[in-house]
Amino acid sequence: MTIKHLKSVLFVLTFVTACIYEGNSQVDYDKYPKASNSYFIKDVYAYTNGEMSTSMTNIVIKDGFISEIGPRVKQPKGAIPLELDSMYVYPAFIDVLSHPLKSEEKKDRDDVKFPGLPSDLIAGITPDQSMTVKLKSEKVSLGKMRENGFGISQLAFDHGMLPGSTSIVLLADATDARGLTETTNQVLQFKGAGGVYPNTIIGVMAKFRDLYRNAEAYDSNQKAYSQSATGVSLPTSSQAIAALVPLTQGKETLYIRTKKKLNNYRAIQLKEELGFNAVLIDPVDITGIEQDLKDSRLPIVFSTTMAKEVKSPERVKDSTYSQLDLETLELKEKAFDAYMSRVNQVNRAIDLEIPVAFASLEKSGSDIKESMALMVENGMLESDAINALTMSPAKILGIEKLAGSIAKQKVASLMITDKPYFEEKSNIRTMIVGTEVHEYEAKAKDKKEGSSDIDPVGKWSFTLETPGGDDTGKIIIEPAGDQYTVTIYQDSDSDDQKVINDVDLEGSNMEFGFSVTEGSMSVNVEVTLEFLGENELEGNVKYGDFGTFPLMGDKTSAPE
Amino acid sequence: MIQTTQHKTWIGLMATLLIILTMTHNIQGQEMGDVLIKNGTVITIEDGVKENTDVLIRDGKIEQIGEGISIRDIKTIDADGKYVMPGIIDAHSHLGLDAVNEATNPVTAEVWVGDALNPYDVGLYRALAGGVTTAHAMHGSANAIGGQCETIKHRWGEMNPERWRMKDAPRTIKFALGENPMRVHGERNNVAPRTRMGMEQEFRRSFAAAKEYKKEKLIASSNKNSQRPEYSLRLETLADILDGNVIIHCHSYRADEILMLMKVLEDYGVEDICFQHVNEGFKVAPELAEFGATASVFSDWWAYKFEVYYSTAYNATILTRNGVITSINSDSRELIRHLYHEAAKTQRYGDLTDNEALRLITINPAIQLGIEDRVGSIKIGKDGDIAIFENHPLSVYATPVYTIVDGVVRFNINEDPNDVRVDIDPKEKVPAFYESHIHDHELEGCMQGTELSTHSH
């Protein structure tokens, strides 16, 4: 879609949709003439060319685009003035990949007669599923991401190894105001299908190669057929394979969610073998493999929670040095160094000139400011930080002509703060996304350090996926002072329980362990839980060396 | 004054650089080293034992073997009073793999454990500390035709799994007979194979399908108008086996099944096979020899499930005496640390000579992996893979003191850090080397990832 085309679409849509926003964070439209599609921003500082301007400027937005910028620009007739005097205007952040939909319910695997040949749906192979179509048919709320400073995001499904094609949108409320580009991409996750083929990383790798080669064959058959159908039968393929053809043609990019250091190498392996365009998503920790990643020439997209994910291990205090043996001391120092290495990894990637950006994934970007501040505190340049959230992701997504900076002709995707973004107690006060303007109150008070909105207390039921099938059980979490007591029933119908005391909630995560003894054998079980909201959790259960299995749960009730 | 200092620094820097350059060369990212091992008792395996002999490794390859070799500016190891042998080779290991079994289908020829390499597994360093320089990282035994395996070199410290692969080593694939695949698929999933009869049909069906696939491809390529047939990585791999491009390594115990598989292979013209475990190999040693099959066994490990009761510690000897190329493997992160002891047991049971016993963990596994032209003996032109022992490697007092891979010292008992981890997770609560020693090596053998309990191997 050309910019001109987009403009006219947005123009028409503005009239249709200007009044149907929901929520309470927008401009009070009754104040303004409803039909206007122009805004005038006067006397603000604007972030351009990698720095905040030192003198104030004015900006005119028309039909969802920036039409004028400069200190002498006057308010056009009919343009709505926005009261943002002396505030700071940034290009809104661009989120390379997010999963705004609640994870779909697990498909019933009991119906699978032969675990070696499940349907594509159960195997998690649905590249034919389209986010663009989903967005038209289902109401998807994107307000939370916008609240955190994001104006554009690539929305993606998150189930299975090939969850579906993505959609790059403006984070507007009105469905029709989200249009930005027709470009779609594919996502690959190194996620087994849970007890059916492909179950493991080796299965997923092999299955991907197989699908890809079949997509190539299908493409070549179709081309041959279109040249001469005489004596050639009509090419056929599964929907999944057909959906991968644009990737094999270089028209789409594969966003590979790696989630694990070694998976980055697996992603690179596939890319080099098969030759598609790729981006690495959520590499977690690139310590020690930076040069190899640079050599792969792939952009790296970090999770917005990356720096926050690990709580800083406590450094050993001088006074306790003497009480520790050298070995323990060495281990503690190493843990701290490893933590610092993670905090600084984005900066190291930038130093190596690797294109970097961020993805909110399941988190709506709510940790972005804290994460970025931590990195800046530890030596990242503010301009590099802003670039990694604006121009760099725009280039990775191939929308740099449309977005990523404040410039004439670009889409109005702006974040306006009351103080410079990285200054303490700065607030996002207005987000402009295309034709929509959303205003926010300054936050009254900072939240208590380390506190979280998550309340894990209650009764939860969970499903644990093991290669031997799914197990169901329940978890009861009760408060115990600042900590929690967790009771876990490995089988919902049995009284066989484990009680774990003094469990901490760190952000939205909880970790605890216990051991299970059967006969002469005892196995250490380590559980990590992440609360995804009020009523949902997911996590992993590590059974000694048997393996780590995914767990998903829902809240069934508050404690009785 | 300042100028002089700078001058000195520059010379110092250049000297340092020169030393670095002469010590290690990077060839395609793989580190190759130079080292001179002086005055050792060199157990060459293929050319006798040489007292007071030096071994010179340059650029990762053995360049010279002899007395009084003198080279300036080279890393030198004094092996006076020590034993210098080729790096030990383990033909059956599951160390350093993030996945071992794709246990969802009885035939998964398309999967490849080379995709799951995990060079950060501390077990690999411990294997290195047991003198093991090369291992056959294998798919497990859950499936009749499991995945392709990967021959790796223990280049501890290399973060990139790509640099652990032994480049140009032949492709290998795991097959499995008997109880394991029958239990995983027959008992648990209620699909074939449920019986040993069914096992045979898995192989025949797979090879027949691969033959058909090859034919279809041939027809398609010779006919301009025909469409490209559906691609199957599984059938491609099976076809590669039929074409003799992949060495089979088959998990096996019972003699009847071993004979069965040889018959199937004969019918399809497949020749390269190494039987793994092969506890009843002693019953069919002449047949194995005649077929040209090789055997990779445990020294004295059995009775962990019904089909493994009929076993003997004389297995390696009987096979050897019948002309079957035999090796002793670990299939375990514990046994891999002292394969030299395992080899020595064949002298207690069977009176193998020193050379015959040491061949079981050097040149013989190399032959089974198709890498005997590269490793397995101390010979000019071979890879600089060396294990140096205090006391004779077949002595109960043997202690590995240096392990060298491609001329790079990867283990040195005098510089053996407390914590060797190369990938440190700040969230890890218990450091890896404190982790309670897993209760039983069965838990991490070739049945890992298939179920939560019971047997292995």
C-alpha cells in the first residue's frame, strides 16, 4: 500500500470512526468539532536526529500523518490544538513482536490415535492462520501497549511452532484506524507439540525443514503449471505448506523466537541451510556468542522484560566475606557478573553494530521503561536506547519510510511526555496513533519498589504437558506475611500434596522446589510460575534430569 | 623517555601477537594448536609402544613422532614418566544434547541430534577429564529408526555448537531393536511395533517406502512435464541409507534380533552397521564377522531389563577373537570418565593384550564411526588428539593428566578450575557442579525424554 493510498483510507476512516473509541483515556471529543482530522501541537520539544531539540517547535498532524513540523508552523484552519505546551515529543515506540491474544485453549490430544501423525492444528503448524483476518473478526484490545509508549506493533499468535502470519498495525482502538502496511511475516518457535510429533527440538527442526522444502516444491510446481498447464496436473499442497511459499520467495521474514542461548544457533542453522530472511526474537542471553550472532547478520530483538527478568543477585557484603569459603564466593561473584552481562548485552550488540530492537511479547511492554532505564544506568546511550525503540525496529520491520522518526509525511505515531523520557518521574501524557489521540494522567505516585499488581493468592488448576500425556493438578497459594505458602496437588483427585513455605513473588514470577521420592529414587522437582494476569498462569516444571515440561493454569477461586 | 617506553611496548605487543599466532591458528573458526609432548611412553596403537619419544603437533595435526625433537617457542609438555595415547573415542554417548528422543513416531530418520548439541553441558568437560576427545552423540533408542547422530570433538570452551562437530565425519543414524521401541510405541501408544515381529516390519516398510520414493524422484527428474514429488526429509534420509551414505548404529541385545536385522539389511543391500550394546553378540560373533558388522559393547553392564540378562563380561573378548571389530562405550556420563578402566576389564575377563584392550577405546570405535583416517592412533598426519596419563592407562592407578584436542590443551589436571561452566545463568540457584549427582545413569541414557520412569539403554 502506498502512503498516498493509506492517507486516503485513513482520511475516510477518520470520519467514520472518530467518535467510537472506548475507555476513558482519550481526548474529550465533545470539546472539539467532531469532523476535524487535523491536530496542532504547539511549543513542544521534539526528538529528531537522535536528540531532543533544545528549542521548541510546532507540529501539524493531518489525516493521521505528520504534515508540518517547525517553529514557524502555524495552526491550520480547523485543526484541533492539543494542549501540550513545553512537553516532549518522541516517535512512539515500535514493538517488533507482540502476542495480544490470550493463548488459545489447548487442543485435545486424546483424539490423536497415532502420536506420530497429528493434524497440523494439533502439531502447532498453522502458518495459514492470519492475524489480519483475526483482527477483523475479533475485538482485540491494544490500549495497554499504547499506554506504555508503543504506537506500532507487529501482532502475532503464540501457540505452536508455526503459529500464523503476523500483522503490523497502528495501536489504535478503532479497528479500521489500525491500517499501516500490508506486509505480513511468519513466526517460528522452538516449541514442541507436547506428546505428539514434533515433540522435541530435533523434531521441530526436522519438521520445519520438511515443510520448507515442500513449500519450495509447491511453488515451483505452481510456476510450471502457470507457464503451461498442458499435460501437468494441478499442484496441490496442504494449507500450511501453501502459506509458507511467500517466506521461501523472500517476500516474508521469519521471526524466530529463540528463548534460549543455543536456539539462536539453531535459528542461524536453519536460515543458512534454507536461505530465508530472519530476525532473532528474545535470545534471552547472548553472553559469549555476540560475535557469532554478528556474523549471522541477523537483527536481534530483545524482550522488553529482558533486563528485569533476572533480579540482581545480591553481591556479597564485605562484612560477610570472611564467613564464606572461596568457592561460594567465586560462585556468587560469577552469578553477579552473569547478571551484569545480561543487563549490558543490548549495549554490546549495539557496539558490534548489530541491529537491535525490542518486543513486548506477552507483556504489553509494561516493563519497558524500567528495563531501558536499567540499561541506560549501566552505560547505554539514551540516543541508542531511543533508536532501539524507534528507527531500528522500523528498519527491521521494513516500515522506516512510514514510521520510526518525527518527520513530514510519516505516520503520526507519537509519544508525548511531561519530562524527558529517561528523567525520573516522567509520564507519558499523550499518545497519538494515526487519527487517534489518547491522553493520560500523570501517575500520582511511584509504585513501591518491587511491588506488583499480581495477586497470586487463590486456588489454581493446572495442566502439565509431559511426553506421556497431560497431567492435571491444582495449586493453592496462601499469603504468609510478605511471602506465600504454596500447596501443590499433582493430581486434582488425590490428596497427595506438597507444601512449600516461604515462597517469594518476584514481579509476576514465583519459583519453588520440592522432591518426590518413589522407592529408592528421589527426584528434585523445580517449578517456575509466571502469573499472566488475574486468572492465568504458565510455567515450567523441571523433573530432575528427566526434562522440563510446560505447565498452564487457571484460577478456579480465591482461597476459601 | 616516553618514546622509548612506547617503543618497548610495541615490541612487546608484537612478540605477544607472534606467540599467539604461532600457538593457535583458526581454520574456519575451529581452533588448531601447536604443542610438543616430550619424552613420553607413546602408545601409538597402530605402530607399537615407543619409549622416551616426542610427539609434535602443529596446526592441530600430528607432524612428527620421534626422539629429541626440538622446536623453539612452542608449548611443551614434559611427559617424562607418563603415558601418551591417542584421545579416547566413545562410540555411544548422549552427553551435550538438549534432546535425545523424538519418541512420538517409530520411525524418525529425519531428526538429527546435531540440531540439539549443547556444548555447555559440564558432563562434556568431565569426559574430557577422562581422556575422551571424540564422542558419538546419539539419538536414543525409543524408535525403531531413530534420528541421525553427530560425531563431536570435545572442544570444551567453544560456545558455538557448530565448532563441536567433527567436520567430514560420515553420517550415522540410530536404529533400535527390542523392548524400548516396543514399550514406547506398542505398550504406551498402542501402535506398531508391539512385538519383535512388528519391529522387523518397521524396517522393511521403511526401506520399501524409501525405494519407492527414490524411484518417483527419478521418474520426476527424467520427465519434463511431471511435478516435483512431495518432499519427505524422512524418506530422503532412508534413501541415503539405502545408497550407503549413512552408517547404522543399532541398539540391540538379543541374538535373534541381530540376525533378523542383518537379514533385512542384506535384502536391501545395506552394509554399514555397528551393533550397539549387543549383549548377546557373543552368541552370533561369527555371523557378525561374516556380515562385516562391528560391535560396540559395555564391559560388564547388564540385567537392567529382561532382554539384558543373558550377558557376559567376556563379550568383548569373544567378539574380538572372532574377528569382529569391537569397541567399549559408555552410554553414560559416569562411565565416560573412565573408559580406560572399562577397557582394562577385558584383561581381567578374557586376557586381551594391552594393545587389543586399548584398541577397544581408540582405533576400533574410530573405524565404527568411519573416522579412522583422522583419529584413533598416534600417527603422522592424524588429528592432534592425545590423552596423557600418569601410570599406564590400563592400570587401576591410571590418572589422565592432559587431554589435547587438535593440538589445543583442553584439560590439564594442574589447571583444573573449581567451576568450569561456560554458560552461567544468574538465576541458577544451585551451581551446576553442586547439583546432586543424578541417582542413576539410567535416567540419562538412551531413553531420556520418553517417559518419567523405568529403564534405559
